[in-house]
Amino acid sequence: MITVKNEMADIKKSDILVEHPRLIQDAMRLRELGGVFIAGGTLIQLNWEFGKPLSTTLINLEPITELKGVEYIERGDSSFVEIGALTTISECIENPIINEHAQLLVEACKKIAAPAVRNRATLGGNIASGIGDSIPALLVLDAELTIRIQDETKVIKLWGLLSLLKDTPQLNYLLLLIRIPCQKKGEQAFFKKVGRREAFTPALVTICAQWRRISAKRLEYIRIAVGGGNNDPCRLIVVEKILETNDFDENLLRSLYLEIVDEINSYSDPFITETYRKHVAANLLVAELMNIFCDKEG
């Protein structure tokens, strides 16, 4: 019999109650009573294997059809891709709407875990983990989320939710929808993940960016985000502003390297130091910036 060590007692599989709500409000009520949301189950399974405390009530979100599907939406002069939180990582990779209008997310999803995991893991779960590889890409894409807190539905930028969760880590919320502005003409992007092994271990660092050039030496805008492993995903706001307000040259590149290292918050573990992770990220970004400004077609 598999058991999980809890502060209170050993929990057996037979002790766990799985609820199957069909409505969002019912799921939220169960959450307020102490249940834990589950969809693909890959994160909970990982936590189980590492002996983390497990709730005796799981709330299966699969029956809630409102949380599924991908749509292309036009509103005035703007267009968006709307992705239900229960959309699997594999579905994100294969969906033609996402491939056409949010290719950076597709590239990020291809780097998440192994194919068998991607078939079960959901985009909403990857975001809710707080450290998923989709998060840097979604930050760069300026994604906003529709979430449910108690009986209120809110729309919030992804970076806003990450900030909120830092201040209130025990917040009871349910992610309903991810909304991404469609990629516009002239916008380019990259996604890079560095790890000790391809896909099957946490990344040392993940870094990505989206930008649009207005001349050979100047960017109209750039958004840069880092994450990976247990790094808290974040935008590099200071680095972005420097790039947006200065012409590109070698002196700028040298000063940027130091600023990148300074702005990234990382961590050390038994294998890799914080300093090493920061310098890996800085080297990756500087190399990509050189590619951006050497690209005559960009």
C-alpha cells in the first residue's frame, strides 16, 4: 500500500475522497472546505512521490466544460487567443490557432517534461505551479488570466497574479482562462531552456523574449522573462528599458551583461550555484541580443 507522510498521519490512497463538481461555484465551495484542485494530476503525483503533505479531498476539475477549449477572438482592432485552463500541454502544441497566433507558447510547451506527461498536464496547472516553463513565455506574450476568487470572477495580468501570490501564497483561486494578444506583423521571439538533460529534469534556467525593431540599432519594444527550475519567473524590466531607450552597440552590450546578472533573482542547490545560473542566463540573453541586431531582416 502506498502511503504519504503527512504532519498529522500517514495517508493511504483509500483515505482520499475525489469530488467531481460540474460547476465552477461548486468547485470553489469544495476548495473553501479544504479540498485541492486536480486536473491532469502530474504535479500532485510529483508531490506525492516526494512525500509532500496531501489533502484527503481532491477536486477533479475535468467535468467542468467551461475550462476547456481554444478560441480566436476579435475585439475592435485587437485579436486574442483564449485558452481554457484545462487545455493540455500537448493540445497547446498541436492546436492550429495557438500555432498561428502564439508560436512562442508552442515552443515553450515543447520543452515541458516528456510526451506522456504533456498528454496529461494542463496549461492551467503549469501556471498554477508557479514555476512552470510556460510562465516566462506567457509573461513575454503579455498574457492575462481570468480567475475565480470565492464568488467573484476577476481578470488579471499574469505578472499581477504572480505578485499577488507572493504576498498571499495561500490564496484560494481557480484559474479559468488564459488570454494572449495575437502576434502582430514584425514581432519576433525566442525561447531557450538550459538543463542537465533534455526535458526530463528541471531547467537550470529558461529565458525568452519578444520584440519589434524600428531600425538596425533600435527596438520599438522588447519583453524579456526568465524562469526555469525553482526560479521565480519574472520580467527583466530594467534591462528592457535600457534596450528600448538606447541604440545598440558593443558598449551597451557590456553594460547590459552586468545589469542582467544584477536583475535576475535565482537560487543555489546542491548541484548549481545562484551565481552560475545568473551567468548562464546573461550569456544566453547577450548571445540572442547579438543575433537580433545582426539580423538584417528583423
